Amino acid sequence: MSEALRSIGAAFRLKGELQSFDTITNGNINATFRVTYRQEDGSEKSYIFQRINTAVFRNPVEIMQNIDLVTTHISTKYPNERTLHFHHTADGKNYLFDGDGCFWRVMNYVDSVTFNTCDDPAVIEATGAAFGHFQNQLSDFDGARLFETIPDFHNTKKRLDTLFAHVEEDPCGRAAGVQEEIAYLSSVRETAGALSVRFANGEIPVRVTHNDTKSNNVLFDRETRLPIVVIDLDTVMPGMAAYDFGDAVRFIANTAAEDEPDLTRVSFDTEKFRAFCRGFLGEVCTSLTQAEIDSLVTAAFSITVELASRFLDDYLTGDKYFKVNYPEHNIVRTRCQLALAKDIMRKKDELERIVAETVKEARER
Ligand code: GN1
Ligand code: MG
């Protein structure tokens, strides 16, 4: 691997000698490496090398164009804030197709810490503020300029339609083992898809959204524990603000990991939810419409069901989309997300109350 990385680094004209590298295992799609160089003056500098999964992102050049537009917009609007810095090859491109046809990009590594799970309400609130601020950074960006990197990415209705088509086809003969999950998804199919239908009908405003708001997509300063920058801009596209909110709380308010096999450990933590609401709504409560505010809790439920359906769909069609660490991984993920969705539904009234209280607080501030 180090030889391959060395030649990628050379193509991006990185200076110095490749010293070491390690794999960053957070993502479920792309391959990510932190690569450290010793520079001529003896100091070390690290970079992030990423090999894009082109089965998922079919037009990776379009992604890099999107990222270029988005980061330029942010750094023009907020010159003092950190944005991601990508390196260019000799012919001026911010990406490279290597000899095997693999698609690579290289960016500066930002010394930072990320949180996969978090119990500190201050960090959770700051995560909410970071994603809310990201929304504000792009509030005046024309989404029509962006390529749709994955069409219908958060079209929950379509995701569920696809799942049920694959349940019928059952291409790998796996449906018999997941009847309970299929039955539950079938019972919530309409409820979970409703928001995406209203979005398609124009009842919910179109925003430029991040679309993958897991807490580990915010880099934090090690010492101050304040957010530095939001990363993973591959899916920045027009979408629903409430889904960015929903996806974030799906991840951060889960008392367990996204793929926890022991379902007794999985629940939706209302206090973590409150902390995230404070940060997020503190940033965007004046720009969101009432329809958007009213849809936040439903969005959390819907996107959790959506992700469960995506994991299950991948299982039924042979584990081709998400990286799996063991054969049942996608079912374990499905069950975990379904347990979480059920808990969100059980706590819906309380969550709605928390949203209302937080909006009131934020507006009085
Ligand atoms: C994938 O690879 P990663 O971790 O950035 C997926 C998200 C899911 C997430 C679940 C392009 O994100 O939609 O929410 O896994 N990204 C894509 O962990 O499908
Ligand atoms: Mg992502």
C-alpha cells in the first residue's frame, strides 16, 4: 500500500518523504488514509488520502466540482473560518485517476478529534451548532449549481419502494430470515415516507444540505473542544434541513453504536436530543419555517427508518454497498436502527415538547 500511496502523493506534488500511514476506519463507503510526510526542514505534515468508491459515487469528478464550489463559497463568505483544502495535480485537477482507474483525492489533515459517541452535553450542543452553522454558511448558495451526486439520496419513499421490490425479487434468497424486520418496515412505510413526499410536492423548502450529519463529520479542537470544520462534503446537495437534523440526532442521541448487536443497549436519549437541539436551533431557528420546525421529530424517525431500509436492502441484494465487517453486519445495523426508530416513535410527544421549548429559548436569547 505504501508504494501506491507514495505515487499518489507524488502526483499531487506533496513535498518531502512519506514517513508512515494509517487507515481511518470511520466511513462505510470510501477508503481513507492518513499519510504523514517528513518535510525538508525535518518537520512532519499529514494529509488525508481518499479513494472514492465509484460504485456508490458514479461521477466522482462531479463531486469534486461540487466541493470546490461549496468550499469557495464558504471561504469567501467567512474568510476567517477553516475550510477543507484539497491538493492539485500538475494538470490542475483536485483529483487523480490512478493506473488502475481508481479515483483519489488528497487534502490537508487537520489536527483534531472526532466523536463517534459522546456523553458531554457541551460537545453535543456544539455539534448541533456546527451543523446549523453549516446550513447558514450555504443559505445563500444556489443549489442548482450542484450536481446531484447520488440521485434521490434521501428520498425515503423511493428507498422503501426499492426495498420492497427487492423483497419480492429476493435475489440472494435472504428474505425468509428477515420477515420480522420486513413486516415492521411495511407497517411504517407510509408514515416514514410522508415527509419526502411533501418535500417532492414543494410543501417543504429546498435547502442546500449536508446529507450525512454524523457527529464524526465534525472536527473538534483537541483542547478547547470547539468545532473546527464540518467534513465529508460528498453528499452536499439540495435537500431538507429537517433531514440533516434528523440524521444527526439518529446518530448522536443513540445510546449505542449504529451497529450495536445488543438491542437492550439501544435507545434514544432525550437529554442528548435536547443538547443537540439547543446547538442546532440556536443557529437556524430564525431561518427555518414553521413547517420545517414541525417536521424535525418526524424527520428523525423517517431518516432512521430510511437507513434501516438501506441496510436491509443491501443485505437482501448481497452486501454490495456498505462495507461489512462480518456476514450479518447489515442485518445487525438494520435491527439497531429499527429499535431506535421505535424508541423515537414511543418518545415522540416528549421530543416534540423539547423542540418547542428549545425554539422558544433560542428565540428569547
Ligand atoms: C455512509 O461512509 P459514510 O460513513 O460517510 C452513507 C450514509 C449513511 C452512513 C451510515 C454515501 O456514510 O448515507 O448514513 O454510511 N453514505 C453514503 O453510517 O451512502
Ligand atoms: Mg459520508
